[in-house]
Amino acid sequence: MIVDFSKNHFDLFDLAQRYELDETQLTSKYQTLQRELHPDRFAAATDAEKRWSLQAASLVNEAYQTLKHPLNRATYLLGLNGVSVDEETDTQMDPMFLMQQMELREALGDAEATPDPLKALDSIASELSSGVRNCQTKFADAAEGGDWAAARATVREWQFFDKLKREVKAIESRLDY
Amino acid sequence: MALLQISEPGQAPAPHQRRDAVGIDLGTTNSLVATLRSGTPTVLVNEAGEGSLPSVVHYGEDDSITVGHAAQEYAVTDPMSTIRSAKRLMGKGADDLPGTWLSDHYNFDLTSGPMPAFATNAGPKTAIDVSAALLKELKAIAEKSVSGELVGAVITVPAYFDDAQRQATKDAASLAGLSVLRLINEPTAAALAYGLDANDSGTVVVYDLGGGTFDISVLKMQRGLFEVLATAGNTALGGDDFDEAIVSMLCELASFSGELSSGAQRRALQTARQVKETLSEQESVSVDWHIEAETHWSGTITREQLNNAISALVDQTLTPCRRVLRDADIEKSDIRAVVMVGGSTRVPLVRDRVSEFFEQPVLTSINPDEVVAIGAAIQADVLAGNKPDNDLLLLDVIPLSLGLETMGGLAEKIIPRNTTIPIARAQEFTTYKDSQTALALHVVQGERELVADCRSLARFELTGLPPRVAGAVRVQVLFQVDADGLLTVSALEKDSGNLASIDVKPSYGLSDGEIESMLQASMDNAAGDMQQRLLQEQKVDAQRVIEAIDSALRADGDIHLSSEERAAIDELIDNLKNSVKGDDSAAIKLAQESLEKGSSNFVERRMNASVKHLMAGQHVDAVAAQLEESEKPQDAND
């Protein structure tokens, strides 16, 4: 049997199971746990202890990284509430949103050919950041109100912004070389 | 020791003898070993009083092995069997050779195994063999300097080393008979060395330009806790390339266009190094270069000429600097300090460009050649258990993404780079043909989309799957990266819960069997004293286990064990105590294993009690249950 430990990511850090979280507490609890569990604490221990520590520390790292990143945390919270975000089977999206995405994508495609590509990318990046902030607020509200359908729709939009942000970074990094 | 520590947090363990551990900087050009003496990190010196061991090994026709300064003597007279910069070849395959610095300077034997071997007087020698010879020498220096038994070493590797290169380093340590407490990244070690004075928090950049590798890392330091935010670099760029560029400049100045013989090449490189070192202190230098038998060149070279020759190479280091800032998502103004590491950072142009780039003065107060070994020694002391109340904790990341080959030769990332380790991630696969009973997996490392552009780590064959229709058999593959940054892969057929059999073929490096047979071979050569030493180490190790379990039993054996269980463990302890009195290495090993196995339930109960304490008693069952699944993959959450 595979144990579903996922239910306990929030619990592991003594946090309430909701989107808004106390990042200071998350990080401080993470550090407390790692100080006790990390393999460096078991460098001179028996093999059984080493294996135990490796697994415990891996688990804490995974939980921390899931909760630390807002989109991962939101997706994870949906999962806890029985909602999965499957990108492939669901193509229904708000046409206005899709239009905005197409425009952003076009701007991104043209950016490299503009006289100051880094500046063009900066302006796209700031539009994406404001889109992400908007998603974060919408998601928090929907999740608090238990409206998981709305929360899921928000995460799907958020994923679009996130993907574009990664593409901006990739182009920036290409321009640097 | 950990047995005691975890059961009684905040309490110091029973007084015990100091455990000597060392830090080793296994460098491309020079290697060092350091340890803590009365709390002060000290670089250990050999009998000649030298702290820095040139990473040079000479293989004589009589099978003699010479290491360090003595080996350098052969550089001109016997260049092909005098191996330097072998680190560049660690974990590399034959197809990595063409066009590299090493392939221009050495003859290679590509037939003796999967790894290219230097063709020497004493036969084919791989980079692992050469590194093992260096580590043996460092170990000997350490053993003469420390008072007690050497429990092990922390060895540093460039942050940018991939899995194969890290594994090769660990293999070399095994061959040298050195117990590795941990592999840590060189820049991280450097930050640890400077971290001694930094009690407050901040973001630190470590710029490490050594003989053959360049690393740039961003670390977050917080009250003794070090977190690597991002690393980047170039495994084939360093001071050696400066020397080559200077030789080119010299040839141009001397209007020499012929081919240098390998002896003349080495002489030219020595001249180039002198020019570089002198111009780090002075504005100009007069050079008398003996090119070949009757050809000489003499003249003056200015620092400006040197700067022009190496300028492009220095600029090459700034690209990874930009990248690492982006990856760590920080601005230049967030950086509290820029630490300079590696002999090549003595070059004024390097300091100037780096300082200009990061818009602040660079830190050079600790000797840039020793700073890595010093940091490693500090970490070794912590890992050896000498500082149970120490707050220092290193949270490291993997430098390159780990992935699997998917349809069409594309690489799918399972664990992205800069993920904090240790970490475990699982990925599910299904069969794509009816009655398919095997699945081939190809593990790769790198950032590129195409598998062909990534580094091949291993190929796996999962066999014995039940024959079903396509897509009906699901296999979960678990990637586990440990605290050394080393990967192990396991697979589980999901419906039956059976572990599919795995056939591992490491693309490079050594299998455990090969290491064992090589160790055996070296032991046969060194005969009796090696056996004696192994027995001695076995006894020390057994003693350690006895003490640890004894003190754990005294602490709370009554709480966790029934009287029958207690009696069983007591008997196993007595058994081991008796074996230790004798000289039968195998018997000691057997008795120790029985004790470790027999007490594993007890250890686990104490651990769980400790976790219960940590997690305020709420969720321990879930954690414990998860841990019992030790042999099975976990669910990954992306």
C-alpha cells in the first residue's frame, strides 16, 4: 500500500489548511524539522538511521517546496479538496482571457525583434506579474468561500501566466548568451 | 552518537573521545587537507612543510607512484606518465575527450573500460585511479597529524559537478580507503569558512575560479543555516585556460608558429604561470623563455598585455553570474558579500571585473587557495559529532535537472535543478504495447530539451511485468537524491505491488563490484598491513556501535523494550564484544550486522518517539507509516 502522506503537508508545519499562510512560521518550522532530521545529523550513525533520515528529510523538503511556491500550494490545496487540475481534458476557457493570452504571446514572439528586447520583455513580465497577483487574490477568495470550481478555473488561468513567465525568463537567458 | 542526540534534544551527549575528521579540497591543480585544532581550522602540512599538494601523479615503469611536488619533477622528462588536471576527466566518457585540454596533452587508452584511461608507464590509469592516489597521500598526511582515529572526511566538489562526476569522486575515496562523511560543494565550503564571522543573515555570492573549473553560487545564510539558492558555472574553464592563452600570446610575440613538443609545451606553460603570478603583483615582468633546443625569446610583458590575452576568458565567467542571479531571483543590491575562491582570483583583472559586475568590493581576506579546505574541515567536525549543540546546517541543492528520456528523444524533467536535497520524486509510466513485459528507461541530467544534448547517467531495464493490454500496466519510478547529491532509482509495478527487477548499467563510473575488485587488487599488493588496518577500522566501528546502543539502552531501553526484547539485544551486544576481542574480521562484521538488525526496532521506536516530540504528537502515525514504506516509492506532488 502506498501511504498518502500528501494530506499532511500543512499539518507537518503546524499550519491551517488554507491558501493564505504565515511564511515565517512555514520557514521556521521547516528549519526546526531539518535541524533534527537532516542526514548531516546522522553522518556517523547506523545505516538504518541514515535511511530513516534520508526519507524523512526528503519528505520535509518536498512538503516545504510545495507550500512555499504559491501556484504549487494552490494546486495542492485543490488536490486536498478532491479537485484535480488536468490541463489536457479541459479546454473550456473564458474567451476574453484567451484573447489576452494570445496578445501576450504575440508580444512575446515579437519582443526579440524590437530595438530594446530586454525592455520589451520587462513590460510583458510586469503585465504577467499583475495577472498572477490577480489570480492569487481570486484564488484565496474562492478557496475561503469553498467555491472549488471557481478556484480551479483561477488556477488554470494562473498556469497560463506562469508558463509565459517561464518563457520570458528563457528568452532573457538566451539574450544573455 | 545520533542515537543519543535525537532522544534527548537540547542535552549534550555523554562525554566521549574527540573524533578526528578532516576536510579535503580535491582540486584540479592543487589539493589540500585541513582539520580543526583547538577549534581553529588549520591546513595540514606534509613532512616538507607544504600544505598545498599539487594534484599531480607520476606513474613509473617499476609501478612506483609519486604524488605532488615530487611528481611535478617528471613533468618535463616523462610528460605522458605525469598526470595533472585529472579532475577534468572525472565521471567522463571517451566521447567527452576530443577537443579538451587533456586530449591535447596525453595519450589515452580507450579500450580498457567504459572510462578513458591515461596511457602511462604503469598501464592504463583512469581519473578515478589518479584521484585515489592523491586522496591516499592526503589521508597519510592527515593520519600523521591527528591524534586519534580518523573517522572520515568531507570532500568538496565543484557545485556544477553532475551525478557521474560526484559518484566518481566517491569511488576514488573508496579506492583510497577513505570514509566519506559527505560530499559538499566547494563554494558552499568557502561560505562556511567565511560564515564563522557572519552571525547575522544575508545573501552571499561565491565566485570560484580554480585551475580547471568555474563555479558561481548564491547562498542564503541565516543564523548558522546555509541554503544554496542557485548554482551555475562551467566545468571546463579555469586558470589552465589563462595559461594556454598566455602561451598563445608568447608564441605570437616570439613569432613562433611551429608545433611545440610536449616537453616544450610544458616549459611554455611553466613560463606562462610565472608571468601570470608575477603580473598579479607587478605591472610588468621580464621574460626569458626557452622555447626549444636552440630557440629562446626574451622581452617584457606588461599587465595590460596579460589583461588583453585573458579578457575574453574572464568575461566568459560573467554569463553564469547573470544566470545565477536570475535563477535565485535576486538583485545585485540584495548581495551582502562576494567571496573570492581559487588561485585564479588573485589575477587583478578577475577581481576588477567581478567587483565591477556585482557593484561592490570583493572579499579576499581568507587565502583563496585554502578557504575551501577550511570550510570542509569545519563541516567535517560537525558531521563527526563533535558539536552536538551546533546550529550549523547545510541545505544544498542539485546543480542540474534530473530527467528521463521520453518518446521522440525528449528529456522530461523529474527533479528540476536547484531543488533542495535530499529529495524524492516519483513518476508513473504505462506500457504502450499489448503484452509488453519490459520497459526501458534512460536517466539523463541537464537543462536541454533533447536527450542527445543532456548527459546520460544510466539505462534501466524493468523486466517481469505482467503481460496485459497496452496502458494497463502502471510502473512507478522513484528518483531519490541523497544529501551528497547522488541519485538512486527504484521502480514498482503499481497494481501487484511487486518491485520490478532493475538492470542498471552506469554510463560511466564504476559498479560496486568493480570497486570491490579494485580494492581487493590494491590490498593484495599492499599485503598484510592493509588487512591489519581494515581489521582495526572494523574494531573501531564495532566499538562505536556497541557504545551507541549501550547508552541508548541505558537512556530509555526500559521504555521501548519488553524484557525478552531487551535480553535478545543484550545477547547480540555480548556476541559482538566477544568478536571484537578476536582478529576475525568477517566474524566482527557478521556480529555487528546482527546487532544492527536486531536493534533496528528499538532504534525505530526511539526515532518515532522523537518525531512525536517534534511534531507535537499529532501526525506521527502518518509519518511513521510513510517511513515503513521505505522500500516503496512515495507519491510525488508537483
